[in-house]
Amino acid sequence: MFTPLILKNSIQKYAWGSYSAIQQLTGAEPSDEPWAELWMGAHPKAPSQVNVDGQWVALQDFIRWFPKDILGEHTAKKFNNTLPYLFKVLAAKQALSIQAHPNAEQAKNGFELESATGPDINASARNYKDSCHKPECICALTPFTGLKGFRKITSILEMLTRFCPHGLADEIKALKTTNLKIFFQALMELPQSKKKLVILETVETAQKQASSDLTGEWILKLHQQYPTDIGVISPLFLNLFCLKPGQALFLPAGELHAYLDGLGIELMANSDNVLRGGLTPKHVDVPELLNVLNFVESDIEIMLPESISDCEGKYPVFAEEFMLSTIHLSDSKTYISPQQRSVEILLCTYGNAQLTYRDNQNESIDLKKGDSLLIPADVHAYRINGNAQFYKAGVPL
């Protein structure tokens, strides 16, 4: 019989990260380097560690030794004895790259083709690092801003006409009679000289409107960060969203998106496959991006947790690899886990609590803000008491 295990997690220090957000969550001091992501899971790039008999062990090794006990028989069989999700805390102080992820078939075919013909798996020009797709969701811990999916064509035309009527006159005319794919491809393939003029005109218009227009405000912020990148004008054709704490979004395969600012929970399938489309100095493969994207008009569909008990709400996420819920505890509300469940990772984002397991032996773990722990599937029902909030990742059964 296994027990819940406190996780020791890795920090990813990317340039776009925050100097204080994850540090405040985990109780660490503000740092001289930006902390961008805290990873909870068994990704080989930066696995969490668990303490086994006094020794810290990488989580993927622990799972490999005891796959059915840790993952549960159903999950172990379905996902080839691996943890199928990666649970993150993401702290964006600057914009992340505009990107999209392939579906399962595209990931498999792309990985096989690149593995056979190159480039090397670690090359900067490599699109497919594995054969898996990467659905994901983002849940705000603080106000969280980003871009997601193409605006309605009528909205794009209105935005382009308002911010860049001269530089994009041909593209505006074409979009009225063609489709989003042709428009986006033309935008991505603009000659450098025209790209500069488009960015200049858009920024000059935004400077006149920024005080009263969120789109203009973000164009100026993106221009400060990436002054020569066509992604600066992406708020004109992608939906700009601002999540309140507790609100979430699901991002399926093929949807263009970017996270711009804020602290959030990110939960995704355990994959590294990213096709970039702007706001980045990294490799941008326009033909492959065009092959992966879904060119559909969309609205922002904000998810809120749906109550499944008096203290737990589950987000309506549509993924085989993961599910996400939030747990709110108080003096009058105790969380009691179901008997049948998958492997879970819990993160405490507020307060203090005590997790009790093995009721007949009354064993417990004290938890505070910033603590995370692995609950193997083999652990019988457990309970959590206290005044606290948790986010819980699991696998649907």
C-alpha cells in the first residue's frame, strides 16, 4: 500500500517569466532570474521528485517501478505505464510565443517524418519532439490575459480597418472574398519592408487609442517586447481574453493562442510539440503551422468549475489525458476523496490544511500554500481538513 508523497518540483527560468509570482506562491524569496513555470509531473525534461526511503527519486522512475500502483491499472494500460499529463504553474510577465499544437495524427506523422529525415531531435528547427498531441487548459490564479482563436471575420475586418487601413488595404479587400487561411498566410509571408510599415501604422494608431482601448494597449505592450515581429498586430485578428481568478479556458489542437500576462494553472497532455506563429525569436515554420491550424471563427468560451460536492468543482475539460478540479475547504467543509480514482497531483494555492489517509492508522500530512503532492491510485480514500484551496489534476476513468 502506497502513501501520498510530497513533490519536489523543477522551476523553468525563461525570459518571459516573473521575478516574484511563483516565488510568492511557494514561499521563496524574489529572485534575480525570472521564474516562468513550476512543473509538477514526470516529464523527462524536468521531472518532479518524490522521497522514497530517504532518497529523492525522479517521478518517472518511481512510476516505472510501480506503474499499476501509482497510475492505476486503467491509466497504466491506456497510457503505456506513463503519467499522461503535466501540471504547471505559469507566471507570464511578458508575452509567450503565438503557437498551436498538432492533433494526435499530425503529431504521429510529423514526428515519424522528422525522425526519418531530420533535423536532430534537439535542433532548434525541429517541430515535433514526440509523437503525442497536446491539448491543454489554463486556469487563472490572478487576472490573466491572453489571445485565443481567430476572431469573427467581421470583427477582424473592423479591427484592420480601424488600426491599419492603408498598410493592409489589399489584405482587407482579400479577406472580404476569401477565407482566414489565405488571409493569415498572406500576413505571415509579408515582405519585410511591408511588415515594417504595417507595424508602424498599427502602433501609431494604437498610441492614439490605447487609453480607451484594450486592443490598442496590448499592441503597444507587444511592440515594446517584439518591435519587429508581425505578432505585434495579432490582437487585431485573435480574440483577446482577460480571465478572472478561477476562470479557465480549454485549448484544443490547432487553435492559435498566446499567453500574455498573469499567474495561472496550466494542465496539458505530456508533450513538447509546438508550432510557433510569432512573438518569438525561435523557429517559425509557416507551411507546417498552416497545416496544423484550424481556420475557424470563434468566440471565447470561459469555463467555470461545476459543483460535484459541497467543496469540489470540476472544470468541463474535454481531454482523455487529464481533468482539473478545485477544492475549497473551510471549518464546515471537509474534502473526502472517492474510492475509485486515478493518480492525482494536488497543489495548495491558499491557506493550511491536513490530509489524512489510512483512517485506521490515522496518518496525516500537513500542507500549506505552495505545497504539492502525488496521490497514487493505490491510496485508499483520503480526506482533507482546514481552511485552504487546492487545484487537483487527475485522469478520467
